[in-house]
Amino acid sequence: MRARTALLVLILVALAIFAALNWAVITSPTQIHLVFARIEAPLGVILLGVTVGVTLLFGVFLTWIETSAMLETRRYARDLQAQRQLAETAEASRYTDLKACLQAEMASLRTLVEGKSAEVSERVNRAEEQLRGEIERANNTLTAYFGELEERLNRGERPAPPRTIP
């Protein structure tokens, strides 16, 4: 129990004990002056009834306020949950968009690399073919020189002195 509720219960218990101890005085009839009339009634019972009525009204009012606060809290909790769900959906959407963007970028890079790889492979093949052609021509030239030298040696000619490259 809250301190406020405990205090209210304590005051009501004290009032009930006071009324029980003084019941004879509370129920004794007295002349009561109303604005337009006079009546004979027990003033203590009337005041006790008013006190009970005010206490009941206070209890109803307090219950109404707490119920309203609880309903408003639930409404806020639902709104908060809806906003949280909306934020999570938006975040998931951003992640999905980022994933799609990264996949598209990776695909374009893959295509670029494959294109460059094919281009480099083609250039290497061309260079290899050129090198083979150069080697073949050098081989043919050396074969021709060796053939010429062999013929000269077979004819008994003396080979020319080697040329020096300045």
C-alpha cells in the first residue's frame, strides 16, 4: 500500500473508533437550523453521514483518476510499440536497400574485373604470340647463319672475324 492510502485508512479507522465510542452522543437528537427551516435530528449522525459520503465520493474520484491514468498509460504504451515497430521496419528496409545496393555494386565490380581480366588475358595472348613470332624469326635467322657458316667451312673458306659492337 502507498503511504497516502495507508494514512487515509488510518484516519477512517480512527474516525470509526471515535464514532463507536461516542455513539450515544452522536445519536442524541438536537435542534438543527437549516436556512429555511428547523428540524429535530441527531446532528452527529448527519455529520457522520456527510463524512462517509465525502469519503465515498473521494474514493470514487480517486478510482476514476487512477483508471484514467492507467488507460492513458496503456494507450501510450500501444503508441510507443507502434512507433517502435515502425522504426524497426524502417531500419530493416534501410538494411535491405543497403544490401541490394552493395550487391549491385559487387556485381558491377565483378563485371568490371571479368572484363579487365579478359582484356589482360587477350593482351597476354597477343604478347605471347608476338614473342613466339620473334623467337621463330630469331631461330630462322640463326639457323640461316649456321647453315651459311657450315657451307663456308665445308668449302674451306675462312670465317669472317666477329664484328664488335661499339
